[in-house]
Amino acid sequence: MITSYTARNMTAAENARPHLKQYLTFLTFLTFLTAPATAQNTDGNFAEAQMVMKKANGFRGIWYMNQPSNDEYVYKYSGGLAVYPANHRPFAIYARQVDKTFFCFGGTDSTNSTLMHNVSYFDHRTGKVANPLTILDKKTTDAHDNPVISIDDRGHIWIFSTSHGISRPSYIHKSKKPFDISAFERVHATETVNGETRPFDNFSYFQVYHVKGKGFIALFTKYNKSGQRVIGYNTTRDGVRWNEWKVLAHIEEGHYQISTERNGKIGVAFDYHPKGKGLNYRTNLHYLETSDFGKTWQNINGETAQLPLTSPQNAATVHDYASEKRNCYLLDITFDPQTKPAILVIASKGYEAGPANGPREWTLYRPGKQGWEHHVVTTSDNNYDMGSVYHISKDSWRVVGPAVDGPQAYNPGGEVAMWRSDDGGKQWALERQLTRNSPMNHSYVRKPLHAQDGFYAIWADGHGRKPSESFIYFSNTNGDVYRLPRHGHAAMLTPIPVK
């Protein structure tokens, strides 16, 4: 299949492209762009993911694109998306017991031909990272299938391998030993569906938190027969037997959601897709929270919501972007020490890349005395310039993200920087630019759960307009940046400082 594709397109390239050498350089990567999202067997059935359980021998991030745009920006979004999307979380989690930050990411092979689910950790005592273990070959190049991570009360590492819709199965793996990534076993989980026990093997946009003494609570998406994204949650004591999935909201064409956890409290922010406008149109901002493991959900005023929410006008509404005819892109959410939420979004005029839909406003929402307050942190040039928000101290907040223009302007990502506010999020100033003169855009800067100095943020780079290699990076609290080695065979690898 690859051979015939290559020969066919080499001929086309000779006739149509003056810069054949540059084209051929990336030809291997291009083979996967026309392939279906999942690998298929010869009988036409979707292939099961393959257990690997081998060292990855380096950190190679997945490159992914979505929806060709037929303009100079090439795709709706694209790039190095090893820790994408914003609706997956967490990708990293700090474990105080062993002073390590464990993390997972979407990796790949040398030709970007498949998505590998990899797990590693940063040792805060030595400053080194573990050579990643590849748990699964997901048999797709769709970065929507990226994994997320959790740690239970006994220290076992859990990897939840998501799916994008219903065409591919999902998987759960658990480390055989506490705080150890050398070996994992598959968990054949079940869920209750209409009173019956069924395999729990399909979930999208997974967000999972382990609450001490109670178990896991996960917020995720299920697709209905019309392809609409319905958001809800489920709980489990042991990670094996899950309860009945409960719907949070199903407003018109569905939703995206992001969430956070602190001291057993869960907060969730979500948008919605208006009927008849397509899934590229996402608008409004809503918020709910629970302090009793999902038994009841309240808005910011403590009013209990009657679930599921089915109307755009509801008690959970934070901001009515629909009336302004603007899109709302969910970036991050966190709690301060008083478990008051802070929600970071991008507001824009439309989904298409380019200057016409600017400025893209990074906007932080926090509850105030008169309800929700919001202030603009900065602006950037793409809707998918995803970053994270951090609470530093009483009135001090920080946002870390790729909002500085990068080498592929108006494509996702750019140069990474820190912005800081010392008045509760009202006024913001550029604190430090972390990357400069990069050959490719940096994108999707993610905050570890319980983030600590040494491993404060993780992200990847990649070319915004053509397939490329993708490197993985992290920074400490000061903003010093390190690149993870793309190749290496030792058990522990040394990160490379980025000047």
C-alpha cells in the first residue's frame, strides 16, 4: 500500500512541484495522511491495538493534522500533538511518595506511521527521565487517541487509552508494582449499562482523577447515533467495576469539557455546539462542580443543577458567547487553595486559521463578589494555541503557553512564554519568554497534576504546515526549558537544556 502510494505521488510531484527534493524529504510522513484513522484488517474490520511492553528508546512525539483547509495554512490545526487535546487530562502527575512526576504521551515510530502509548517519569532527585515504556500500539495516527494517566491509593500507575468516537476500542492498563513503570497488565473493566454489566472499552476525551478513599471519577464523552458528543461522568471504587454513566449535559449538538480536581472536589467547564452550525462552531462557557463524588452538582453559587442540562440558558452558564457570535475554545481549569475555580479559554470570531478571525483572546474567568469576572491575559494567532493556568500564591497567577508568534504564523502554537498577574488575574504582564528562534511551533503546554518545580510544564513541537519530527519538552518553575532526547538506550536519560 505504501509502495503504490509513494510511486503514484512521486510522479505527481515531478509534474507539479518545483521543489521535489523538499517534497521527498517528507514523503514518508505523508503516506499516513490519506490513510483511514484506524488500521484495518484485510476483511475490513478495525484492527485491535497491539500490546508492546518494550522500551521506546527515546522520546518521539506524534505529528497529527485535522481537516485540510485548502489555503496557505494547509490544515485547520496540526503539529506535534503528543499531549493533545485539552480535553484529555492529566498527562502528568506528581507522586510525593517517590518524588517523581509520572507522565504519558502519544509517541510514534521513526516514520510517524502509528500512535504509541508511552509512559515515563521525571526523577526530581536526579533530574533525569526514565526511558519510556511503550505499552500499546494504538493502530492509528489520530492523536485524539492519546492516553492519560492516574495513580491510585497504593501507588499503582494507571494508563487509560482513549478512542476518538466509536470506531476503535479503548483500553486500561495498570502497573504491576506501585510507582513502577517496568511492567503493566491489562485491566478488563466493566460498566453498568441500563442495569447490565458490559465491557468498559469505549471512551473519548477522558479526564480521570483518583480521590483518596473513594476511587476514580472520570469525565468523558460518549457519541450517540447521530455522532453528537454527549458529556458525562462515571465512578469506580477499584478501576475494574465502573458504575452507570451519568450525563452532565446534552445541549443541541453536544459539547467539549475540561475539568480539574483538588481535595476531592471536581470542577468542570464546558461549551456547546449550536444546532445546525456544525461541530467547528463551539460557543458559550458553562461550569459545574461536585464535592460528593458526583452525587450532586452545583453552580458557582451553590445551586444544585438538575441533570442533564439540555438548554443553552441554564444555571451553569458563565458567559454567553453565542449572543456575541464568537467561538469559545477551552484551554485549562484549576482550583486555588480555597477550591475556587479559574477557567482559561480562547475567544475568537471563527474556526478558520488566519488573521480574519483574530484577535484570539486568552481570557481567564474567576468568581467574584458580583458573579463571574473575566480578564484578557494576552492574544495569539490560532484557536489551538493551548496553554495552562497556575495559581502561585494569594493573588498571583501564571499562564504558560505558546502565545508568542512562532515560525509558522497562524498555525497552532508558537513560542512558549509565561504571563503573570499579581492582582488576582485582572492585569497581566509577560514574565519570561521560554523559547526563541524555534524552527517549528511549540504547542499544547500542559500542567502536571500537583505540579512541582523541576517538571512544571510539558509540551511538544512540530511543523504547522507539513509533517515533521516532533520533540518533547518540559520546563521548571523558573522557565528553564529542557528537550527530551529523541533517541537513547539507557534506563535513565538526561534531558537536554534549551538555550
